[in-house]
Amino acid sequence: MKDDVMQALLEKARTLTEALPWIKRAWGRVAVIKYGGSAMTDPALRASVAEDIVLMKLVGVNPVVVHGGGPDVSMYMERLGMTVEFRDGLRVTDDAAMEVVKMVLVGKNNKELVSAINTHGRWAVGLSGDDARLIQARQLDAALGRVGQITAIDTTVVLNLIEDGFIPVVATVGVGDDGRSYNVNADTAASAIAVALDAEKVIFLTDVDGLYADFGDKDSLISALSLSEAVDSIASGRLSKGMVPKVTACVHALENGVERAHILNGTIPHALLLEVYTDAGVGTMITREGLAVSREPDRVMREDEVTCPNE
Amino acid sequence: MKDDVMQALLEKARTLTEALPWIKRAWGRVAVIKYGGSAMTDPALRASVAEDIVLMKLVGVNPVVVHGGGPDVSMYMERLGMTVEFRDGLRVTDDAAMEVVKMVLVGKNNKELVSAINTHGRWAVGLSGDDARLIQARQLDAALGRVGQITAIDTTVVLNLIEDGFIPVVATVGVGDDGRSYNVNADTAASAIAVALDAEKVIFLTDVDGLYADFGDKDSLISALSLSEAVDSIASGRLSKGMVPKVTACVHALENGVERAHILNGTIPHALLLEVYTDAGVGTMITREGLAVSREPDRVMREDEVTCPNE
Amino acid sequence: MKDDVMQALLEKARTLTEALPWIKRAWGRVAVIKYGGSAMTDPALRASVAEDIVLMKLVGVNPVVVHGGGPDVSMYMERLGMTVEFRDGLRVTDDAAMEVVKMVLVGKNNKELVSAINTHGRWAVGLSGDDARLIQARQLDAALGRVGQITAIDTTVVLNLIEDGFIPVVATVGVGDDGRSYNVNADTAASAIAVALDAEKVIFLTDVDGLYADFGDKDSLISALSLSEAVDSIASGRLSKGMVPKVTACVHALENGVERAHILNGTIPHALLLEVYTDAGVGTMITREGLAVSREPDRVMREDEVTCPNE
Amino acid sequence: MKDDVMQALLEKARTLTEALPWIKRAWGRVAVIKYGGSAMTDPALRASVAEDIVLMKLVGVNPVVVHGGGPDVSMYMERLGMTVEFRDGLRVTDDAAMEVVKMVLVGKNNKELVSAINTHGRWAVGLSGDDARLIQARQLDAALGRVGQITAIDTTVVLNLIEDGFIPVVATVGVGDDGRSYNVNADTAASAIAVALDAEKVIFLTDVDGLYADFGDKDSLISALSLSEAVDSIASGRLSKGMVPKVTACVHALENGVERAHILNGTIPHALLLEVYTDAGVGTMITREGLAVSREPDRVMREDEVTCPNE
Amino acid sequence: MKDDVMQALLEKARTLTEALPWIKRAWGRVAVIKYGGSAMTDPALRASVAEDIVLMKLVGVNPVVVHGGGPDVSMYMERLGMTVEFRDGLRVTDDAAMEVVKMVLVGKNNKELVSAINTHGRWAVGLSGDDARLIQARQLDAALGRVGQITAIDTTVVLNLIEDGFIPVVATVGVGDDGRSYNVNADTAASAIAVALDAEKVIFLTDVDGLYADFGDKDSLISALSLSEAVDSIASGRLSKGMVPKVTACVHALENGVERAHILNGTIPHALLLEVYTDAGVGTMITREGLAVSREPDRVMREDEVTCPNE
Amino acid sequence: MKDDVMQALLEKARTLTEALPWIKRAWGRVAVIKYGGSAMTDPALRASVAEDIVLMKLVGVNPVVVHGGGPDVSMYMERLGMTVEFRDGLRVTDDAAMEVVKMVLVGKNNKELVSAINTHGRWAVGLSGDDARLIQARQLDAALGRVGQITAIDTTVVLNLIEDGFIPVVATVGVGDDGRSYNVNADTAASAIAVALDAEKVIFLTDVDGLYADFGDKDSLISALSLSEAVDSIASGRLSKGMVPKVTACVHALENGVERAHILNGTIPHALLLEVYTDAGVGTMITREGLAVSREPDRVMREDEVTCPNE
């Protein structure tokens, strides 16, 4: 065999075996993926995310996708002659707007990802928060109309679908005790669902690379930090405005039992695979207190971290 | 106890025990309910249908609801400035229209019934045909755009949800091998799903009472007829135009293994319960060849028809 | 449709939907039915009880029937030339009498109800307390011979039969550590079995309507009262003699975890169905502390009380 | 160790290991035991049979006991002033007699054996043919009243109880489609139940040693014979009158799939164990065509006959 | 039947029924058998042990066999020109010696017993301590080389094989965290495995009869003693040198939850069966505190000790 | 992110996603790996194979490893002073030699791979052909002594271990009906086991790259060929002598239901992963008739080939 061919083969083998300790660690666990940003609007990136999610499923992780609405909601509202208004980042949502929100999230965004995943087989099943009363909510503020605050997560249908071999894809519409729908924040919902499912990790797909030590220096991306460092970073006031809710959602998840939270740039093709199955990763990983902050993999077997299929 | 009180009690007891042979016969079987007409647009009727479906579930039947879109599709298309056009009863559906069809069916109509059912507990899970590749379709005619013809039903997710104790509610959007969506006829889909699930019955909720012996005479409603009589009635040309596709869907279901098909007036409150659990019923029941045409119940036990929980 | 026909239909629908919250509440739970009085001796009432029990089974409750002997025991003893003697309401039972008690309870009374139930299918399985050591007992008083006091309930065979889809019908013969049989009180046994099975309810079928506020006033039937009120009623001395052991058995059950106890008049046809599946009921219901005393149904969903099949 | 002690030990070891091939062969299979004769009336023999049955259960066989009534039926009928009459060996059974037959079989004989077995633990559960419609029958001859002929065996409850770890003990009362009871022949019922359960063997406990080559010569007991030899022996007319129905029942069982039928003298203590777990046996064994007639055990492993627990 | 034949039969029946209380007590429990001594080197004794083990399996016990190496290890080492050296009873084991130890234990001794058992069917599966990381160990003393001390027992594969119906046969090779093998003491390993499996009993097959009250008097064999008496006997210094590690292993097992420990003379044919299924036994039984020391069987049922298959 | 970093990341992503269709195709299926050659003797290659096998297990394949002995057998025989002799490639094996063969295969070669795999967790369980009578054999030729021919494969223990989550590693010692061991060919055994397990593939790890179109031209390696082409290649006489038994074993497997057979060079690190999870592969793949010969992956979903976890 020629040397360059052999070199290329060895590189491939290195990539595959590099994945081994990461695959072992996550085997049989749940990973909640908050899907959003360009990955939701660009069909090529959506196909890449779909492929990554199927690969994660095949190598033993149970992905659960959570998403809100993208720019389509405002676009449709405008085309229907409705007023688009935000207060403190929250969409003012009257009953007519709520109907549009729901149609776009559940009938358009959700189904686009479901279909992309299902080009690989019979995998994805879309859910909205009112299916099997998955996301329960109540009104946050009368002035905001149908903007909701999550009161409970009922994981029954998600766990049943995972056990049946499916990939649940959840649109973040909440349902009240009165059976009415509420518009809930998707980052918050992803975090709450990760906690309720006792997920190993929650991953936020955004359009930025992660957290920077020095926001002006693109070379200062932080690959790994601890929960307390993340809490400090919020307090420091140096996070970009868009990053605060993401990091806050990460902190909430980690404080309630999730082991690792990741913030990724979804415009990098296959960012999910690269973050989860390579040593260096591509984004920022925040770890729960008590777990190693570094990305150094557990190549030496530590019994308490390995999750084998026969346990 | 006073006589009139006792009479009222006996009447109640008679109604409950009248249901016994019908409950026994359907125990553990699937009933596909094609939901449409006024029951879909009128909130009070929707609540009544939801209550009936939960009661059916509680007394041992496994209801699967199938629905298309109602007048909301055209309404939204018009508000969005799209042209609404039908050819031979089929909606001309370009890509933009397909997106609206899907948003209305999956994000609005489906969720309205799901929420109504779930006021009674954690029962309903909404599905569209692309979830787990449930309804597979291909283009019917290029001139009609995304109007589809069903090529296969994959019942996996429906059966899993039934086994997990849920009530599946299916919006009739089909998915192609290319991952694109198709607008499929809801009556046809209900019939195909009933066949694929080996359902005991398929029920069409419409706005008419059923079939009439003499269309002009409202007292001539036919309570029960055989499959061959139903086939003849289509051939006779005496059916109303709206009734032909319903009866055709019934015939298809019965010729492929479903035992009973029903056409009901969904404007009668609790029409489902009355048709399924009373001796007289309220609509028209068509039975497969080999089964008794009459509504006379099996009050004498016939081993081969009883489905007990311990079988 | 004619108005009077429609009215009759609506009445039927009202009865069926009135049952919904009660069916939901009891779904999957055990109901112990103490069978006795005229319902045991009158074949028509026995058939009515049998029909009610099968309907309860079909709508999701797990009925367990418990019965003692009726007048047949004394009748057969007299025909066999034995002396029939009671002391403080307890039958003096020598060995020969015990053999007759057992033959009548297990070989006659039990099988009559089993056969009545099984005209509806393969449902009932008769048991006596020595089968799988279900009712364990010891001698109460040497002077009374084989009259026994319950020492333990072994629910294994009852739970297995329920899981296998059957309706257990238990004759209240107790078995001692020595393998000998004992004559145990059927009301006490029903209460003990309800406690051991963690039943939702225990129902006493008698020949009176229930408890009266004023024993002389037949209009003063108490529809619902609390456990503490029931305890008071025993202390008050105003209960009829025959009612004291029933109410005492109810109190024992409720103090040990059963949620509701009912005393019904079994001479009312379908009294079981009317008590369990209608809002007003027909007898007296006593509720455990902490549960609502009123019969007002839970039409608004309260998660902690609903028992869905998918929980 | 002293020689005689060692000799006694070796003898014990020989007995235990002699049982090994027989235990292997029957592991996990059903053995139907027709219980009758002195073993039913003599408490000491009953205790011995009970001990044998529990030991069989513990070493992996699933015993199912079947019994009719003994002399107690006639005794009670006479004490109650009824006429005892037989025609061609069949008891003339009017309705009143049927009630007595049932009380004695189900309430006395059945429970005596159940209690004897249950001194060893929570093993036996008594059944009569109307429980779960186990033995279905119809009238044989109007002149004989309630004498019945078996029409079907429904093994559901028996199989469920075996799976749940119990020993079913069946009193041979049949039930008609009309819910009425019939007096059926116990030998015939044992054979029919063995066939329906696909039993490995059926064993008839009687008061004679088995079949003799020469009826006058007590040394001529036939230890093993083939099905065709058994058929011939009936045709020969040389069988004793009491033996004809037993051998006929054996032949019926073997012609319908049971592998071995045994006729034993139940007055020999532990006759069951000795017949089933020793090389020589104590009675007469009849084998299905295709199986070895001789009692020579399979000490060399033959895969197709061994039933290991892990198959 | 002739008297002497009947006497022989009764003797056999007595032996079989004598086993009943012992079979009941051990049903479904694990018995760890330390296999060693002459039973390992003599093919006839090995066959006898194999037969006993299969019989124990068939009558409901789950045997797990544990063994070290016999004289074969030294023999092969000498033939290969290696030095055989012991210090304080421990074999000095360099890497080359370890390879030989492993080949002999796993490839020879283990397979000889596996094959002997499997002449009776598909029962035995050989394991060494590195299979599924069953016996985990670390170096005891650098001067002894690869002599190991047990650090953990991982029972997963043993429990899986038992559940699948097999008889595990374990060679006592330990595995370190570094993946290297260690030579561990077989008596200690048997005791540790019995504790880890929550075994009912551990049995040491040796070449002596058991413990003697007076070592010089062969008639003074102690049939049964308590744990505290066993502890005292070690302290007394009167035990033979070879017996100290056996009794110490027994004490460790009993102090950690095993109920009974036995020391037997494996040169007595079928010593296992005789010890386990006869009233007198053949060796010395030591019982955990709280259990009866005497061998008197529980012929009277005591619920808390009986383990029935249906519990 | 810098361009070269991004390029490297994209390359990694490409490698991971390239694996997707191959992972999907093999999901849940068995792959039998014949382990031999340098991979068995070189510790570094052994570690590489072990890592590949664990990765295969983690991504959903069920690997079963089969191996014979390497040069160690002859080495130990010579050290023990035995004569090493081969006739027609078969080792003359007297009883003493058989003992050595077994010790080396089961106690050394098998355990070396088991330990290497288990550095990654509790995965591997070693088996020899006499465990649970897995490989059954008889003497091939008296002149060759204990050389055996396979008569049957009993897959029970292998399937049980797979279901319990383990990786079985099988040493190819056969067992006769007489319980004696036989030396069977490892290539033949691998093929027979693959057939018996209905494996998706069988892989032969050797020290050559595969089949060459022109044996003298190292660039002429055949990447993929059909079963009939493989049959022709044997007939052609152009195969190297060592390759004939490998290709013959492949042909046998493919003719009996295995879908793909692979011949790989085990001296290439991670050859297993590269062959199984890359498009080009590194060895020679032979496919059953009816399957595509080319290595072109099924990137377009074909329902009949995809094996999803939820099927």
C-alpha cells in the first residue's frame, strides 16, 4: 500500500478511535439538543444537523431535540397584517398571534427537521408541548398575553418514544391547566427538559462559536470551563447580550443534575459530531461541579464513568 | 325510594348495561375515527367528541383519530393573498400552499383536538404523516402540485403510542421518498390507516345523519346495511355528492379487513358514544361480508366474537 | 330526527358521559365487593350483579368478590339433622358443621355466582380461603368450635389472577396453620382483603339502602359521610343492629388505607353500577380522611387523582 | 466412617442419582394426576400423595391434579334422603343431586387435598370446571339428568396458575353453555385435560397395582407396554371391569399426544415418587408409539429428549 | 408385592421424601461449591461431583463452582524447567509461572469439570476471573510476584449465566486494573463469590471429613456447629493446618451474609447430595448466628424460611 | 477559526459521517471476526483490534470473536519435549498434545484478547467449544488423533451472552459426544459459527491484504467481488496456498446465508474499523449473490436494507 494512502487511512482510524471514550461515556444517556439559529433556516445546515443526530442515535446516545420558532413567525405575522412587538426580548402574543406562533413552530419548523432526519429512516417524531401535556405553563404577565412560564415537564411521552427507538423533536409550545397554549422560551424549555430527563448533556446550537476569554479576540475561545466559572461570567457583565440567556440556561441545567452543557456554532458543518466525538471539540463546554473541567478524555477506564450496554 | 327516582335510576342502569355487549365486542381493538365537519370547527362539539374519545379509551377501545383541514386552510390562504382553487374537488397546491396546509393541519386543527382531549388527562399525542414516516405518498398529478396519493402506511409509531397508553391524533399530511410533503385526502387516509391497523371499525364524523333509503325522506335513514348493499348504493348514483367519497372509503376499509364502518352526524352531541354503545345507534353502519347486518346485539355469548382482556 | 327520539338519545349520552370521571378515578384499581343478602339468593338479582361486575371489569376496575354463606347453610344442616345454634351472632360450628359450611360456601354459593358471571365469558375464578393459603385464621373461642379469627391475608393468588385478567370470587373459609378450616366472618374478611389489596373501594351489598340520618325517616338516607362521622355513628348507638358490623368493617378498611367504602341495597337492580358510575349514587358512601366527603365529581382534572392507563 | 453407615449413605446416594435422568426428562413438562380411590379417603395416604406432588413440583414438573367424588357423594345423598341410582356405571343425577355432587366435590374432596398440599406452603389452588369455563360439557342423555359429556377444555386458567407457580387441583364438574353444571366422568376429564395441556404424562391413582399378564397371577404385573398392546388388551376382554375405563382413558391420552400414561396403586405410600423417579417403577406404564416401551432409562444423553431449563 | 421388594421401595421413598424440606429451603438460591482435592484429580469422583451438581440444578438450586489449580500446576512447571517455590503456603509466581498457572487452571482443570458436567446436557460454562472482570485483584507482595489479593467481585456475568439456565464454573485467576493476571487463593475466592452472590450456602470439597471434636478420634466428627464455635475453634489452635484456611473462609462467608457453610470429604461418592439432601449429612455444617445449629429439618412449615417458586 | 484547523475538523466530520450508512446497515446484526496472524502475537496490534471490537459493539454491531492457536502451541509442545508434526496442514494431535493445545488456546490466547478488550470495560467473556457444548465435533481420521470435524454448533450460550451485552471470544476446541476434546480448524469454525448465528458478516484477520487480480502486482488488490467470482478464484488455482482455506471458509459462509465475508490484513492498525466503516475499505469483500458487489454505499435510504433500532 502506498504511503500517502496509508497515511490517510491512519488518519481516518485515528478519528474513529478518538471517538471511542466519548461514545462509551454517553452510551444510553440522553442528550438534549437546542436547535436554532442558521441551522434552522439553512437547508444544507439542517441536513448536516439531521445526519449528526442520526449518527448520535446509532452510536448509542438518545438525542431529544428542542426548538422554538425562527424568523418565520414574524414573517408570517407581518404577511397576515399583525403587529410584531417585543418587550424585554419577549414577543407580545395575543390570541391571534399565538395561533400563528403555534402553526409556524409545530406545522413548519418542527416538520422541516423531522423530515430531514427521516430521510435516514423511521426515526423522528415531532411533538409540541401540548402533546401528552409535555410542557405545562401558565401566563407570565397579562401585558404580554400568551407568553408563558413553564410550571412542569411531563416526560412520559418522550421516555416512551425513546424506549420505542424514536428521536423526539419538541416544539416549545406550553399548555395551561385550562388547555390553552402558551409561548415559552425555547432555551429555558431545553434546559428544563434536560433536567427532567436526567440528561447527560444539553447542547445549544447557536450562530456564535461559544464563550470568549476576551470578546474582541477570536482566538480566545474558551474550550472548557466549570459551572462556577460560568456563573461568574454572567455576573461579570462581559458576556454578549445574546449569550446571557444561553449561559443562564446552561447554569440552570448543571445546577439541577445535567453533567455537561455545550454552546456551539451551528454554522460549522457537523458541529454536533465534532463537539461530542472529538477530543478538542469546537465550542464551549461547561461541566457540573465535581467533574473534570478539561477536555482530556478518560482513556484510562474509570468504572464509575463508563456506561456499558450490559449495565 | 320514590317511584320516579327509581324509574330514572333504572333508565340509567339500562343505558349502562345496554353498553355491555358492545364494550365486550370492541375490547382491545382499534377504532379509527375520521374527525371533520362541524365537530372540528365548533368548540362545544369538539369538547363532546373529545369526551367521547376518552370514554372509549377508558372502556377498552383504542381510538386513533384522523383528520384533514377544515375551512381554516382556505381562510389563511386568502389572508396571505394566495389563490384558492379546486379541480374535481382537489385543492391545487403549490409549494407555498402546501406550507400553509401543513401549518393549519398540524399546528392548528391537530392541536385543538389534542388539547381538548388532554383536558381529561395525559392522553392525546398529535402526529402528522411525516412523523416516523407514518403516511407515505407520491405526487398524483403534476398539474395539482403537491396533491398526493398514499403509497404506504407505516404503523410503527401509532402502535407504539397505543401500547404506551396514548390516543394518537393524525393530521393527514403525506411524506414522499424525497422527504417533501403531500396533501392527501383525509377520508382515504382514515380508511388506509384503519386497514393497516387491522381496526375493528372506522367511523366517519360528518354533518349528515348517514345514508337514506329515500334521500328526500328524513325518516328513511338506513341504520345498517351490508358491504354489497353499500357497493350497490355507490353504483346506483343516488348518493349525494358529498356522501360518495365517504361510502367509497368505507367500502375500501371493509374489503380489506375492517369489520364495521360507520357514518355519523357529528352535530349530534356524543354521536360517537351513541353509535358505538347503544343498540339502535344514531347513524349508518356498514358491515363486512360474513357479519350480521342487523344491529341486534350479541347478548348471548358467542365465544368467537368475545374479546376478553385475558385472551 | 324527531325531538323525543333526540331527547332519549341525549339522556343516554348524559348517562354515559356522567360515568367518565368515575371511570377515570377507579381505572386500574381494585374494588372489593362483599356479596350477600337477597342478591345471593335471588337468581335475577344475582344475574344483575354478575352483569354489573363484568361491566366494571370491562371499564377498567378490578373487582374482587367476597362472600359468606346465606340461609343455605342452616337449611342443609337441618336437613342433615344437625343443631343450628348461634351465640352473639356467631354460628356454633363443630367439625361436622364446618364440613357443611364449607360445602355450601365453596361448592354452592361460590359456584352460583361464578357461573352467573361466566355466562358473559371466561371471567370468574372461585377461590376459598385455603386456596394458596389466602385467608389464614385461628380458633376464636373453643366454645364456638371452628369459628375463626383472621390472622393474615396472603394476596398472591388474587393478584396473579387479576393480572391474568380474571375476576376472583372468594368464599370466606379460613385455613389454620394446622391445615384445618375455620368459619370466618365475611364482612370482616372483605374489609381485610380490601386492605391487603390496597383497594380503592370496598362495597357492601346488603338488603338496606344505607345509613339514615333519622332511622324512622326513609327520606333521610345519607348519601355521603366522612370516616369520623361513621365512627361517631357507631358510638351513637343509633345504628340498626345489622348495620353495626357493616359500618365497623367500613371503618376498619378506611383506617387502613382503602379510600371509599359503600353500603348499598342489593335489591335495587344494578345497584353496583348506579352507585359507582352515577353522580348521585344509590347508597351511602364513607370516605377516608383527606378525601372530599361530597359526591360532587372531579370534572376538572386533578392530576393526583387521575389514574390513566399510561401511568 | 463405619462400613454399614457408608453402605446406607451409598444406598441413599444411589436413590437420589437414580432419579436424575427421570427428573431431566420431565423438567418443565406437565404431569396430570388423576387422584382417586383410597388415596382420596385415607388421610395418611392423602398426606403421602400431597408430599409427592410438592416434591414433583420442586424438582421441575408441573403437576395438575384432577379428581371426581368418592363415596362421600352417595353418603351425603343418602343422609339427605335422596335416591342413589346408577345406570351402566353412571349416576342418575337430578338437579338436587347435582347440587350435592358439586358441594361434595368442590367444597369437600377438593379442599381436603388442597389443604394437605398447602401444609407444605402456598402451592395448591382448587378449581372446578366452571371456574374460567375450564371444563365445558353438555347433557349426555336426558334420562340421566345432569350427567355430562365434555365438549371442550379451556386451559387458560390452568396455564396461568402454572406460570404463576401454583399447583391446580381440578374437581370434575362441567359447565354448559347455559351456565348449568354437569356431572362428568373424572377419568375421561383427566385424559382430556392432559391432552389439552400437552402433558408429558397422565397418571391414574387407583387401588390396583396395574395391568397383569395373567389376572390370576399377582406376580405377572406388566411394568411397561406399548399403546398398541394397550389397545389389544381392551379388545381381548381380559381386563377387569374396573380397569377398562382407566386403560381407555390412557389410550385416548396417548393417541392425542401425551407421551406416557401410568396406572398405579395409590395404597402404596409414595407410589407417585416411586413410579416417576425410580428405574423400576411400581405400576404399569403405557407409552405412545415411537417411544421406547422399556423402562430402561436414558443414562446416555440424547439431545432430543432432554429438556433443560435453559432451552 | 413381596415384602422385601416393598421394603426396598419404602426405603427409596423415604430417601426421596427426606430430601423435600431441604429442597424447599434452597429453592432458587445460590450454592457456591469450592471444588478441589481428590475430586479434582480422580475422574470417577469428578464424574460423581458433576452428576451431583446437575441434580442440584434440576431440583432448583443454582450451583456456582469455584476452583483453583491442583498438582498439575507444579507438574507442568517442573516439566517446563521452572522452579517451584512456596512461601507461607503461597506459590512464588513470576510472569512465566503465571502463564502456566493460567493455562492449567483455565485450559485444563476448568475444562475437565465443564466437560464432565456437560455429558448431562448443555449446562456448564467455564469462566476465569478476567472474563467480564469477574475477579478483580492487585499484587499482594512484590516478593511473591503475581500473587494477588481480591479487591472486588463483579457478579454480572455469573448472574446473567444463572438467569440463562447455566452452571458457571470459575477458575480463580484475578485481573488487575492494568489488565494483568493474578494468582488468587481459591478458598478465599469461593468465599468472596458466595458473599457477592448472596448465596444460601458455600461448600468446601476437601479430602477430610470435616471438623473433629477430638482430632485423634475419627468418631468425633462434628456434624453441626455455630459461627461463634467455628471462630473459637480457629482461636483454639487445635485445628489441623490444612483446615485453618477452610474454616477461615467459612467464617468470612457467614459473617457477610451467607447462611450455611459446609466442609465435606469429596472422596465419598456423591458427598454433595448426601450433605445437602439428607437429614444427617456427611460433613460439618457451620451456621450463621440466628439460624438453628442442629441438622433437625424444618418439617413443620415456617413461612419465613420456605422459598417457593411462586414467591 | 483558522482555515487549516477548519479543514482538519471537516476531515474528521467527513470520516464520522462516512461511517453513517455502514453503521445503519449493520445495526443489531452479528459480525464474526476470525482473529489470527500477527494481530494475535503482537501486543500493540492486539490492543488495536480490541479497541476496534469495542467500538463496533458501541455503535450497534454484535461482534463474536473466534480464534485458534498461534505459534505458542508448537513452542510449548517443544518445550515439553513433544513431537510437532503436521500432515496436509493438520497437526497430528495425540492426547497429550490435545491437552497442550487446549491449555494454550483457552488459557493463554483466549485470555490475552479477553484482557485486552476488558481494559475498556466489562465486555469480553471467553468461551471454548466445550462450554455449553458450543462446538460439537467428532474424530476426522484416527491417524491424526484428536483432530476433529465440526458436527454441530449450539449457539445458545453465545446468543445469551450477546443479549446480556457481552462480547463472546471463542477458542476453537470442539467437544465430542463422549465429552472428549477435539482440535478443530479455526477458519472452518468461524464460518460455521457465522452461519449458525445468521451473521451479517464474517471477517478473516490475516497477514495479507486480501485477494489480488495479479498475485505479483501489489497494486491489483481486489476490493470487492461476488460469491461466484470467489468460487472461480479457488477453481483457477491462482490463489496462494494460504489463501485457499480462507476463501473456502468465506464461500461456505456466503452459501449458507451470511451476507458479506471480508479478508483483511491485520497488520494494518485498526484494519477492522477501516474495512467496516469507510467507503473504500482496506481488504477484500465478497458478497452473497443478490447483493451489490461494489463498495458504493447506500446513501439513499432503501427501506429493506436499513435496520433501525426501533424495528
